[in-house]
Amino acid sequence: MQKKKRFGIGGLAILLAVVMTACSGGGGGTTSGGDAGGTGGSGSGGGASTTEPSGGGGSTPQERVTIEYWHTYSDQEEKVLAEQIKPLFEEKHPNIELKLTRMPYEGLKQQVLAAVAGDAAPDLMRMDIVWVPEMAHQGALMRLDEKPGFEVIQSSVFDGALATNYYDGGYYGVPLNTNTKVAIYHKATLEQAGLSAPPKTIDELVAAAKTLKAQGKYGLGVSGMHSWGLLPYFWSLGGSLTNDDYSAVEGYLNSPESIAALQTIADWQKEGLIIPPLMGGEPGAWDGLKSGEYLMVDDGPWFYSILMNEADSPFKPMEETVRALMPAGPAGSHSVIGGEDLVIFANSKHPDEAWTFMQWMLTEEPQSIMATTGLIPTNKTAAGKIDPQSIPFIAEYVEQLNTALPRTPIPQWGEMETIFNLAAEKAIRGEMTAADALNDAAKQIEALLK
């Protein structure tokens, strides 16, 4: 049952207060805004291919209408959007004009909230993935999983990317572009650890880290005391944040498996196996990897796209590193999802035409076109068809997306993340046991969810 909530002044005031303290909660990317930053590529994607929407919510209106689309694409991405995507869509749908408005990322969330409250929001927006549940909770977004053709999109995209749009039993957006992190190893240091290939398991990685410790080097690249840095290891070791529908924390965040996962990370730190940036030390993750002092770091495709453009740098990332999936633990190999979603605002003047564009934008052709800018498609077929010669580092990222997980898609994620981060820090610093820290965190987060 679709919940229709109006975005009232009271709700806006409350949400603005949250925004001021949680605006940094996006994370996970470094490009044009928020969580973006991936690049397209080949890999093991595969999956259903979407087709051109033919009707239903995708009907062509009798009179030409204009739909406004707010986005935060970079210069290069905006050029492709304006010069290739817009004319191609309008050629296929001549009665719909796409009005593109590039928004500055700084202060954008407050600007969006004000626009919604003032009935001045656009029809569509490319939105940071961690904003979607929060906006849906306020009634700002249109529920989409009841629209005709949603199931086609659902079958064509990565599950983890789609899950970022979930709220209260429904989906309030679709994944537009995505990214994740993989393990990046320094080749020479890998050999010094006695390995000829990246470790496939966490046990192998820990063994290599212990070998390197005797050489004054570090092996485990947990890069920060925050969910983006910790969750790939926490999840792979068997930890969990909530139940499957994100409605309960007690018994999951503080389950025996979660406690064991956090305690394992704390033990690694106590043994001196984790790189110093976890505790705010130097050198930074990238500098430590470039020098060979660190065996590995985990990061997104921007690691390569940025460093490969440093023409004068003696460090050659493609020659001096090797990529692999996050090493598997008892629960498998998991990383964390980043990227942007595409949403329709609840007060859209042209929701049917906006849905038409949304359906089309998730098909293979426009997804492949945007991938030429370095954005990883959410359409699995498009992701799997990108020429690896053009983006030689991307295959592992696309493969990792098959098991990457979203940060909990709930409106209270910013507050939940703060509690999780603090609990993890107390356990890793040895100020609390992992059990005490997670039991306390679970109680606090459960109170948030009520």
C-alpha cells in the first residue's frame, strides 16, 4: 500500500535539523557529487536487458511537455548528458522536452528540501543514494515499484544498487550509476609477503600481514573508523547491521557473528596489522600504498582514474598495483555500495513523462553512453559490455558489485552511522569489549527506529 505523505513545514524543520548534522553521511565517492565516482567496464555482470518503454507510465503525451531534471554531473558528464543523452531521448519521445539543470553540490540537500516545501522541486533528480530513504520518509518522493514496467528495471540492475532506494516496503527511486570498492595491492610488497597473486581469503591476507609486520610494513588496509571503511570487513567476517528488511537491529548488530567480526578487527589493530590511517596516522592510505609501505588498501575506481591522470607522477598505478575482490571471510566477499539514484518528486507536474524518461535512462543504450564518462552502469548488461581496453581497471569493480551491499537504507541512517562508528571505535581502541560496544549501539539504534 503506497503511503502518501505530504511534506509539511514541520517535517521540513525536523529534516533540516537532521541535515545540518548528517550532511556528511554520503561518502563513498569522489567525483561529481556525493557518492558517484565509478567508471564503467566489463566483468561478470550479465543479466536481463531492459527494453525501450512502450507505454503505460511511458506513454507519449499529445502535447509537448517539459520535464525538469536536476543533476550534479561533472563537466565531462554534463557534456555527454546534454549532447548525447538529451537529443537521443527527445528523438525517441518528441513530445517530451528534457530541461537540464546542473546543481552545485554544496548545500544541495537544504536547497532540495526548501524546493520541496515550496512546491518548486523539479520533476526528476539525480540524488545521493543515502538521501533517498530520508526524502521518502518525508513524503518528498514518488513511490515507483507500483508503476508499470518497474519489474523490468528491477530485473536488469544490480540488487545492491536497487536496495538503496528501498523504504518502508517500497522503492522510491532507481539506481542510476553505481560504484564500490575492491582490494588494491602493491605488486612488489605482495611479492615481499611471499605471494604471487592477491589473497583470496581474509585468512590469507592476515597471514601476509603478519609476514610483512616483521619487515616494518602493514598488510590490512582498513582505511578509516567509519562505515565506508569498516563495513566490507565487518560484513565479510559475518557481521550484520539489521535484519533483511532493515526494521530490526537487536539480535543482528549485536549477534554473536557481529561481535566476533568486530572483535577480529580490534584484534588486528592490537597486533599492529592494520595501516595507521585507521587511527588517524600517517602516511595516508594512498601514499602508503604508493611507497610500498602498505600491502593493500580498499578504494573505488577513482583511485585509478585520478592517479592515472597524474602524468608527472613516478607512480604508475596500472603497472605497480593489482586489483582483486575483497578477500572472503566466513560470510563471503562483500564491499559497500556508492553512487546516485534517480527519483521523481511527489509534486512532479509531469510524473508520467518523468517515469518515461526514468525507464529509458535505465536501458542499455543510455547507460552505455554515460559509461563512456567513467560512471559504472547499474544496468548489468551495459556494465558487462564495456570495452576493458578503454577502462582497464574496471572489471573487478563490476564483479564486486554482484555481492556489494548497501548501507542501511533508512531515514535515520545518518544517526545510525554515527552510533555504529563510535561503537566500533571504542572496541578497536580497546575502551570497550566488542560485545559491550555493540550491545549498547543496538539499544540506541533500536530507540531510533521506534
